[in-house]
Amino acid sequence: MNGHCNGEVTGSEEQFHRSDLITDTKKTSRKEEEDKSRLPALQAAYSSILRELGEDAGRQGLLRTPLRAAKAMLFLTKGYQESIHDILNNAIFDEDHDEMVIVKNIDMFSLCEHHLVPFFGKVHIGYIPNKKVVGLSKLARIVEIFSRRLQVQERLTKQIAMGISEALQPKGVAVVIEAAHMCMVMRGVQKMNCRTVTSTMLGVYLEDPKTREEFLALSQNF
């Protein structure tokens, strides 16, 4: 029996995977270097904020806070250094499937661009393939790319839908986000139970009410 069928990797495949790994490693190293170059300015900015708040930035509890905050901000906005092309490389497959695909309850965390405080919730994605499908985990990665930027929920919803549509050219894409916004909970109106729901419908989801209703019924059935 051919060893390939038993899960062994052929020479050509091994070379391909090594090439992929080298490319990913180079991207990671480049991003780490870029992050390091941004740290001093961000750290100084957070030190300045602490001083303007009337705090002693040199006291023990705050001594490393500017550095930690700078690193945290780089992580929370890492989507600026990522693209759909990077994560979908080699993850789109030819498949004769034309029924609805839904991935729901994808955790989402982002920063409101108006106050730089978090909003978070769940993302539900549906698409109808047009001879091409994507690895399901990649849909969550697409959410991650756009949510790890300064955002408003309305734009985030549309960016996720447009990104999937451009990458797969499906018959339709639907995205619904339900999120809680700390700018409404911690400040402003201070309403604990407020949830914001946004949706974007493209292709057949926009044109066909029955298809749209089917997605909404299935995605909210949890």
C-alpha cells in the first residue's frame, strides 16, 4: 500500500510544508521586530497618561504598567498587520457543495474607536458556496483579523462579510454580530443589559427572503 495513504508525507509535500513554515516564520519575525520598534513610543504615551491622571508612574504597582499596557495594545490591534490573503493561503478548496454553511457563536473581542474601551460578543457567519469552500476555522480567523483593530460594530460586520465574499466569491454571505459595549455599560447611560445587533447580507441572502430567514433561524437557534 502507498505510504501516502497512511498519512506519511511525500518528499514534494514535505518541501512544500517546509516552505510554508519558513514563510510563516519570516512573517512572525518581521511582526515581532515591528512591534518592538513601536513599544518605546507607546510606553512613553502610557507613562504620560498616568502622570496626567495624577498618579506616580514610578511607584511599585505602576512601574511596569506602561510597558504592559503598550504590549497589550499591540496585541489588541494586531489585525492591522494581518490580511485575509495571509490566513486563507492554501485553505480554499474546490468542492461541489451548494448548500448553506453556518458557523455560529464565534467569540469576538474588539476596541471601540470612540472611547478605546472593549466591546465583545458573538459572531454568526453563513455562506452558500459557489464551487469553493474554506476551512471552517478560517472563518473565525477572519473575525479575528477585523476585530483586532479599532472598530465600530457596524463596520466590523460589513468588513467580515466583504472579506469572505471577496475571498470565496460565494453565492451569498450573511454575518450577524451581537455585542455588549463597555462604553454603554461602564460610562454614558450605564445600562448593564444592552446588546447591539448588526447584520450584513450579501448576494442571495439579500435577494431571497427565504434564504435570509433560514440563516437567521438557524444562527439564532442556540
